[in-house]
Amino acid sequence: MEFYTNSPQETEALAARLGARLTPGTVIAYRGPLGAGKTAFTRGLARGLGVREPVTSPTYTIVNEYLTGRMPLFHFDMYRLGSAEELFDIGWEDYLDRGGVCAVEWSENVAEALMGAVTVTIAVTGPETRRITVEGGLGLADVEL
């Protein structure tokens, strides 16, 4: 599925609609350049999951946990990791076992560990415009902005 958004607010609104449909154990693998809107997308996912606390980038912490929604949201930043092995070293399997949603920025750095993930690719097509491609089985045919 391909979507276009014209502001960070529209990106968040789209992601909120997607987040409302997520089920426990879903892994979201983000692809896109620095500044494309991956964290904005995660803010929307969090809203769709009912998370009440502010969502921030996990750049320096590697993972941020949000536990106030209808299921946990684990927001990862894999920019500093060099391999899937390092992901397993920080407890990846434990996060998967906790029955939440794992949203992974810079997923290409740990692609071997994310088989079966829903892939969200965010391309910058203008100053505020984004082309967002969602691949994987979420049954999103009726999602509209």
C-alpha cells in the first residue's frame, strides 16, 4: 500500500490509523533517510495504540518502552548496531516475547532478525511531503487519510 502525506501531522494521523489495527507481536521495520519521519510515524502508531506518554527518538538509548497503551510499544533505533547478533545481545527475543509492538528504525542494520516484519518505507518527496509504503499483511486496504 502506498500513501502520501503533506505534513508531520498527516504522517502521524496515518500511522495512528495503522496503529489501531496492530496486534501483539507485530514488528514494524522502518526504512528511510535521516529526517524522513520515522519517529513521527512512531508517535502516530503510539497514539493508535492508546499510549499516553510522549514519544521520543531512542537514538541514544537504543530502545524506548511505552507501556500505557492497549499493548506495549517498543521503539528501537538500530543506527548504532552493526549486526543482528548485537540486537540479540540486547534482548531482542525478550521484547518479542512481551506481546507488544516492536517499531525498529534503521532496520536495514539488523535485517536478518526481522524476517516477517511489516516494512514501512518513508521517502522524502518534498519539503513536507512523504511517500509512505507499507508492505506486509495488516489488512489495510480501507485505510485512508
